[in-house]
Amino acid sequence: MGEVRKTFGLAGVTAGSTALCMVGKEGAGLAYRGYNIADLVEHSNFEEVAYLLLHGKMPTRAELDAYIAKLKSLRRLPDELKTVLEMIPQDAHPMDVQRTGVSFLGNIEAEGDFSNQADTADRLFASLPSMLLYWHRFHTDGVRIDTATDDDSVAGHFLHMLHDKPSSELHRKCLDTTLILYAEHEFNASTFTGRVITGTLSDMHSAVTGAIGALRGPLHGGANEAAMELIQQFPTAEKATAGVLSMLGRKELIMGFGHRVYTTSDPRNAVNKKMSRTLAEENGDMTLYEVSEAVENVMWDEKKLFANADFFAASVYHFIGIPTYLFTPIFVCSRITGWAAHVMEQRANNKLIRPAADYIGPGLQTYVSIDER
Ligand code: COA
């Protein structure tokens, strides 16, 4: 049994190769196609990172301008898709809205023979925020928004549709930074799901639909929403410390902590934490930040567990006025770049992904007919 448990969850198992992302390698932290995220966050923007992932190299200024213009031209939704979005109930989870939106787009804009796969990727990338916020605004404000805003960035487009006005530069920049940090992460559960689907020579819409389903759970992308629900319960840092201590005493999982690959820290956390502090200061109320920091300290002191990318992303999104139930869908709007890049990488050197299982059921049985049982 011990031998069997070792491979549970495929922990530590190498299941393929990728040129897209280096995670947790000595000294490298997290790097996309060889570019460290610290440099990308400092000097780049999300569209440039998306181009790097999807098109294999850093764009020139002209290439980036053309790419931004292309993405802007792909933000409009077909009328049939708008009708579907209007039919999805208001109390649906927005991850399910995106899952259905991508799947439906696969019906009316089917990928065909994969020869235009880069265009399919760009279309999904450009339209995911549109789908989400068209549905959100229709049901919360009773309006049919024009999703083709003139904002150059994905972050600006997202916040403009959400708040019905252009965002402040600080809020746009903070959202842009989290989009860079969420864009790609090697063989995480949702990406691996997408590669498994791709490995059968299925289409990109199916791979992304499956990946959204995998990202939805609280052990993966759903952790940012769960982290928000956790920190919001505590009115002070002292109460947060006591509350988390008693949760740990009851052996409860604290969402936004721990990681399958990183062992001592998540390189994305320091960036999110710094933004959370800046936004709390702008907000003039440090409580949520102090509560978050108290939870982080208890988790380290008690369990040597560190905050992952989702933990401080929660307060960042909260401070820029994003409702909690849209947190994980933002992750989708970013990770679509990594997913689509993995779909293309898988196709370039495809092999069906079909592992084996250790059989633990009964030995061979004698079949007894139904009337004699
Ligand atoms: N809160 C409390 N305890 C935790 C924990 C957390 N967030 N994460 C791990 N642990 C504990 C486990 O209970 C386990 O304890 P045990 O050995 O006494 O049973 C030990 O640490 C090892 O955890 P394990 O679940 O085996 O690690 P994993 O590699 O399978 O899981 C995660 C990795 C990310 C799924 C896990 O850390 C987790 O559930 N985190 C919370 C969800 C989350 O933030 N997900 C987003 C990841 S980016």
C-alpha cells in the first residue's frame, strides 16, 4: 500500500516535457520561456507576456502593437453566445458561465483542422473577459454591455466592463500584474487536464472547457475565493490568529497556503503581498491586510506553510472592487494563455496521455447469473 500511495496525485512524477515554464528549479523561481516573473512584472505587461507564451518569443514594439489591435478586434461576442449567456441564471457560478461560454463558442466557431490554432487561442483569450462580464452585467445591472471597449490592456478592458468606467492606472496595473503572475505554471492540474484532452487530438475549445472545470475547485484556482471568505471573517489581526489556530487544531485546510511544487515559498506571493499593502493604504483601511499578514504568520509559525499566489491575490482583487465570485474567473482570463500555449505544444509533439493504475479491487470472480444471486 505504501508503494501505491507514493504515486497518489502524481506528486513528483514527470509526465512530459515543456519549454513554456520553469517552476521551482533551484535559483529560477518561476520563469516563462526563460524569463523570470520578477523581470516580467517589473518591465513588461500582460499582453507582452501572452505574446511570449502563445507566439514563442518576446514581441518587437510593432508586433506588440499589432497584437493588441488584434485582441481588441476579437472582443465582440456573437449574438447566439449573448443569448446563451442571458439564459444562464444569475446564481450560477461564473466559472460555470465561462465553461459554458467556451464550450458554446466551440459550436459556432469550431476549430476545424487546427491550421488556425493560434487564431483560436487569441479569440478565446480576447473574448473570455467579455463573456464573463456580459453575463455579470446583464444579470446584476440589467444591461447588455458593448464588450468592445477601447482599452488597450486586458486588465483595463476587464475593469471598464465591470465598473462601467475606465479604471484608475493603479488598479489597472495591479490587475495586470496578477494576470502576469497567473498566466502559466507548467503541469498544474488544469493545464494537465487540457493536455490530456489535447492528447486525444480533440479541439482547443474542449481542452479549455475541461481546464476551466479543473481550475474551479478550491484545491486549485478556487483557493483565491476561499481565501477571501476566510480573511473576511476576522475583524482584527488578533482574532485572525486565534481563529486560524483553532482551525488548525481541527485539522482544517487553510486555503491559499501550501503548494505541490514549491517547498519554502511561492515567488508570486511577495509581489501580491506588496500590491495588497499599497492598495490597503490607498483604501485608508489596513485591517484586511493586517488580518492577512496575521494568517500568514500563524501558518508559517505553526505549520511552516507559506502563502501561495492565491492568498494575497484575494485582498488585491477585493481592494480594486472586484466581487469575490469573480476571482477565479480572472484566473481563467489569465491562464487561458498558458493553457492554449500548452495545447499547441502538446500538438507539436503529440502522444496520447494514458497512464496506468495499480489495481486494488477483488480477484477474478465467478459470474453467477442474476436469478441465482
Ligand atoms: N492548510 C493546512 N494544512 C495544510 C495545507 C493548508 N493549506 N496544505 C497542506 N497542509 C498539510 C496537509 O494537511 C498535510 O498534513 P499531514 O501530512 O499531517 O496530512 C501536509 O500539509 C501535506 O499536504 P498535502 O495535502 O499532502 O500536500 P499536496 O501537495 O497534496 O497539496 C495543496 C498541495 C496545494 C493541494 C495543499 O497545500 C492545499 O490543499 N492547499 C490549500 C488549497 C490551495 O491554496 N490551493 C492553491 C494551490 S496554488
